Amino acid sequence: MKTTFRSTFVALVLSTMLLSSGCQKKTAGADPSVQSASGSTKPLQAADLVGYDGTRLRKSVDRIKEANEKLNKDLEKMAGSEPDQ
């Protein structure tokens, strides 16, 4: 009887864990296009703590990311405007 109770309890706990893990909502961090450029480089500001200029580093990375996004948009426009063969 004790063995049946234990196995039932373990099965109930495991099934609850599996069901609850599948019900978690997705975060915005999973989609990189949702994040803003300045928000994703915010941790670079902490470089001040180890002797680097965190503000300058963050601004530099922001400029690089913005240039990359602009280039990607231009490439998408060019790819979309090509005539079909």
C-alpha cells in the first residue's frame, strides 16, 4: 500500500512539473527584433567597474548596431525590389 501511495505521489508531482513548465509565457528577450538597441547594450555600462569607459563603449556598440540594422534594411529593400526571373 505504501509503495502504491509513493508511486502515485511521485507521478502526480512529475506530471504537475511537466504541465507547469509548458505553461510559462514567452519573454520578449527571445525575439531580438523586439529589443531596443540601447536596452540590449545597457550591461556594457558596467564596464566602468573594471576600469573601462562604459559609456563610451556602450555608445560605440550602439552605433555599430544601428549601422548594421540600417545595412540589413537596405539589403532587404534591394532583395525585394529585384525583378523575378
